[in-house]
Amino acid sequence: MRTILENMLTFFFDLLRCRVALQLEILALRHQLLVPHRKRKGRPKLKLMDRLIWIWLTKVWPDWRSALVIVKPNPVVQWHREGFRLLWKWKSKKKKPGRKPVPKGVRDLIRQMCQENPLWGAPRIHGELLKLGYEIVQSSVSKYMIKPTKPPSQTWKTFLENHAGQIVAMDFFTVPTIFFQVLHVLILLDHERRKIVYFNVTNNPTAARVAQQLRQAFPWDTVPRYLLHDGDPVLQAECRVTLRAMGLERVQTAPASPWQNPYVERIIGSLRREIFDHVIVLNEEHLQRLMSSYLEYYHSQRTHQGLAKDCPEHRPVPPLDAGKVVSFPCVGGLHHEYRHMAA
């Protein structure tokens, strides 16, 4: 009984399928007959509706190629692919406005943070922007970050500034007296605040004398880690033993390379330009007084480009209404300091 029902259903569906295929074939043939009879000069052209009909036939009628006469099968397949692309192009259109564009100023700030902080990632920059009051999502920050071409690394300026507090530079310079005696001035310069932590004047710099001056310059626990110096012959074995006993690590520059010790070379140039090119030194005591007077002005009043126009000893900025600006001579009148004085 079940086999008879299955056979009957199969016969019924085959009959229905044949009827549908017959009607589709009739539709395809009639359509092809109507196209040449359109009132159009020259060769008949297929319209968009014609193409849509044949695309539909390829989907519902497997034997559509047998009835196709007016065109070849390949264009029909091409029409279907074009229609597929048009469908998804229509679906991909923005139906609602998306996220607001990120302003140019915020994009520039993201790139600036990325360049200045190579160790920061998108979460760190995103958090900093939120603290600055910018409403932005982290994915947008990632989009506008500068992608590094190599692993992030700190700049040489950052590296040197992090070690500046442990570096002291040493050098000598000479000053002639009125009777052409040559005096030697020893300078020890702290890299962190460009401060001259010690100086001494002598006419006979020996290794033993330099070692004693280093012990006087760094008593107890004030010894830095590195001492930067050139290949001066006074730093002989006796002086090196003292440096090792103090825990000072020597860093010697290459021969004839003053640029490797730039800060102390710069202060020596400033001393010459700002005082010793304008003064005739009488003797050792006179040179000591000149150096002390200049260093008092240098540490507390003279601004430095390397310290963002501040002084080695921080100089506070008074309010403009603190009083009239009055000048006071320094270094015998070669320089002046300026202060607000109440009326």
C-alpha cells in the first residue's frame, strides 16, 4: 500500500513538474518572439526587464538553455553576476549616519602622543585623551596611531636625561695673568642642572692635587656614578686609584673630541665670553674672586636654553604687579640681575 502511494505521488509531482517546465518554455519562446517586433530601428536590444526575466528563468528552470535563441547563454550568466553585485551594492548603502568623524586636531594630538611616547599603546593614549576631555573610542585611537616600523625605543635625549643626575663632567681651562703666568682652573659640572659643583684654581695641577680636590668635591654620600673627562695626563694612576676607592666610574672621551663632553665645553666658552675676555686677571686670588662672583650670578640669575630658560638653582617667576623692575650689577657690572621691588 505504501509503495502504491509513493508511486502515485511521484507521478503527480513529475506531471506537475512537466507542466511547469512546459509553461516556462512557452514564456521564454513568446518573450523571444516579442523582442524583434518592437518598434525600434536597427538591431533589437534587450532592456533591463528582459534581462531580469532571463535571470529569473535561470533560477527556476534548469533546462533554460534549450529554449534560448535570441542570445547566447554566457551573457545571461554575466547579467546574473552584475545583478548580484548591484544587489549587494544597494544593501551596503548607509541607511543611517554612522559615527561622527574625528576632528583634525584630535588626530594630530594622537599622532603627537604616539611620536613623543613610543612605549604607549592605544589604551594608554585613549586614557590620556579621556582625561583631557576628548570623547573618543579606543578603536578610533588605534586607527590614527602611527604604526612603528620597528620595535619602540626611547630617544637618545630621554636616555641621557634619565642618566644626567649621575654624571659629572670634569675639565681644565687656562687663564693668563697680567704678568703672563698661566693659571689652571678645574671645573666639575653636574649634567642634571648644569650646575658647577666645584672649582679650584692652581698654577701646578698634579695628579695628587686633583685627587684631593675630587675628595673635597664629593664628601660622604654625594659621589655620582660617572665622571666624564678627557685624556688629560694629570689623571694618572694615583688619581685613578682615588676614583675607584670613591666608587666613581671613569668615562674617557676620545682624543681630540671635545664634542663628546659638550656641557663642560659650553660652560668654559661662556666663562671666556662673559668674563675673562673682558678682565685682566692679576693673580690666583683675583681669579678665585672672579670665579666665585660669576658662579653666584650663573647659578641663581643666568637663564639656560637647556633648562627651558630656567637657572641651575630654580628661579621663581613673580607676578607682574609685584612692583617696579630694578636692576642690580653683578660680576663687577659686566652683568645685571633684575628684580621686582615694591614701591
